[in-house]
Amino acid sequence: MKIVDNRIFCMVWLFIGVGYITWFGALKVTYLGESFARFVKTASVIAMVHPYLYTLWVVFVIASLWLNISYMYRHNDYNGKVGKVSMYLGFVCIIITKIIPHEDDFNWRMVVHWTAALAFGVFCAASIILFLINKSKNNKRFLFTLLFFIAVLVVMLVLLILFKENGAIETLPIWATYLILYLVNFTNVYK
């Protein structure tokens, strides 16, 4: 058995990913001379203060999502090429956010960074949504999960419109993704 197909190995990485993302988002930061409470600033802003910790954030996100989305696909007989391509495009986008960090001044670097950050979210969400759409044809629990995930994404967009850039709002869909991966990969909810 390949290690990437090992249930416990994938679960450990899932917990490492969600744990590190939560810890990173909870860092208190002093940015532009002002101190901010936990989960107020986005990962991109925290990365400006803690660039090496953000590098680990990127590595843990990619490793945990790659292992667990791939595991989900394999163990549920899903061979969606668009979902796989979408997942990999998301990873390329999150790497771009590391190469081209967030800036406060409106310029090409800021546009590229935020475009890549948003594209990461869109592509990774698509890799989950495509799977859920496919599986919801035969199992209503996948349909309910799909509707839950879409609702989380809509709530996030509404909150972003109302409150602008915020770390807690940014983290909602990431937590939802990890929850769905946990339920699909490591419970009998969908059996």
C-alpha cells in the first residue's frame, strides 16, 4: 500500500493542516504600527509579518489538501479530471501568493497576489464541489453537504462585502473544506 493511500497518514495530515491554519490565523499581529486581535487580519497580511511561518502555511495546506482530496477521489471511485486539474491550479495559485506577497499599495503585485489568493479558493472549492455534485446523484447526503458548502461560500462572500477583508471570514471556507474531507474520508456518514 502506498503511504499516500494510508488512511491514518492522510488523517494526520488533515489535522496538521487544519491545526496549523487555525494557529496561524490566530496569531496576533502588529501591522503598520497597530496591534490587531486574533483572526482579524488575513493570512496574506500575517504573512508580511511572519513570512517563514507563511511558507509552512503554504506547504501544510498543499500537502494536506493534496493527500486528502486525492484520497477522497480514489476511495469514492471519482475520476474527475477537471476536479484534479482544478486542485492543482489552486496549488499553483497559492504558491504565487508566496512568491508575490501582499502589498498595501495598489500596484501590479497587489493585483497578482489577490487574484492568485482568490483563484486558490475558487479552484480548491471547485475540486470539492465537482466531487459532491457527482456523488450527490446517488447519495442525498452528498447533496446536503454540497448545499452546506455552497451556503458557507455565500455567507463568506456576504460577510466580505459587509465587513471587508477579515481573517475569520477568510478561514470559514477552509474549515468547511477540512470538515467535509474529514467526514467523507474518515467517517461512515456517506456509506
